[in-house]
Amino acid sequence: MFEQTFVQTGKTNKTWTVVASALIQVGLLIVAVILPMIYFEVLPSATLQSLLVAPPPPPPPPPPPAAAPVIKQVKIIPRQFDAGRLTAPKAIPKEVAVIKEDELPPAASGMGGVVGGVPGGVAGGAMGGVLGSILTQTNALTPPPPPPPAPKKEAPPPPKRVVIGGNVQAAMLIDGPKPIYPPLAKQARVSGVVHLHAFISKEGTIESLSVIPPAHPLLAPAAVEAVKRWRYKPTLLNGEPVEVETTIDVSFMLSQ
């Protein structure tokens, strides 16, 4: 009974089983390799980043050693004089310098000056030296310079235009026709004074006029039309006629 339970009695096709098992295993291995390549988003990013991080760079080389300071040898020259006294040498020199001086020429009696002379000097010398000789010759030969001419004062040019008050300029009026009272202004019972800013030429004629606000629109045109025909005496400044800038007042009263 034991042998019937554990001992197989049927036949098994071993070749087909081995081939099927090998194919299944190869297929599972291929699937396990290809799936991560297709669905790479599922893979942990931290592991991938740790694998792709470049290794740290090598440390920089150590700095070169500092150059040794150059020691300069200072040659000390021994002093020949110390506090006005001649000091004895510490070593005997190999060569001794011999100083030769030229003999001075004999001085001429009653003559002064510098041996060999100086530029600009006088034979036999001069009182006060070279500077005194130069000053004496300069004072004797060069006359004193003439005094500078007095600067000429040029008169300022006369102004081209002067500003005169309206009352002063009104006294110089030669011909001034009265303005015509506008009928519409009379009907509206409008009255008042129109102030005009005027430029008068050298001949006394009106060059330009402008109304100084505020001015009533019914009265201003009549005032400008009348003042355009006014004539004044020429204004003289230092004997020369000049242009005048002034103001003119034109009155409109209902009694006119």
C-alpha cells in the first residue's frame, strides 16, 4: 500500500517539460528586464538621482611654498670725519689717491674780480660785483618805460526801447481821435475803461496793440480800432529817438 501511494506508476515526457519550463523562465526574465525600461516613472527618483550624481571634484593642489626673502647686503662705507674729527682708517688702502692742484696765476696789482672773468663782467671788476655792474649798465642805457595809456571809457549804447507810464505818454499825444461808442454796447448799457498795452515807434506811430484783461468784449474792438490811428511826439533819449513801451486807457461813458 505504501509503494502504491508514493511511487509513480505512469510515464512522464521529460523533454517537453524541460523545454516548457525553460521558455517560461526566459519569458519571465525578459518581462522583468523590459518593464522597468518602459515604465521608468514608477522607479524611485531618489535612487536614480543618487546613481546619476557626478563624484565631487578633487581638492585643489596645495599653494606653492613662499619664496625665501632675498637678503641684500648693505655695504657700509666708513666715515672719514666724525664730529669734525678725522678718523683713522681700519684697514690700509692698497692705492692712495694723489690730488694735484693747479697753481693760481699771480694777481694783478690794483685789479679785482674773478679769475677768468664772468659773463657780463667788466675788466678789473666793478663795485657791487656782477649784480651791481648789471644794474648800473641797465640804468644807464635803458630809459624808463612810458606810463600805460589811460583806458578809454566807451559810452554805453542807447537803449532801443524805453518804458514810460501811461500818464506821461498821454501828454505827448498829437492826434488822438475819440473811439466810436459801439451801438450794441449803448443798448446794453455797458460802460468802462479798456486798458491797452502799446508799442510806439520812433516816429510816434502805433506799432502793436494788445488788450490787457479784463476787458468787455463789446468795448475792446472799438478801443483798438481808434488807438491804431493815434500819433505821438517822438520820444528822445540823449538826443536820439527811441521806441516806447506804454499803456493806454480808453474810457467809454454812456454820456458820450
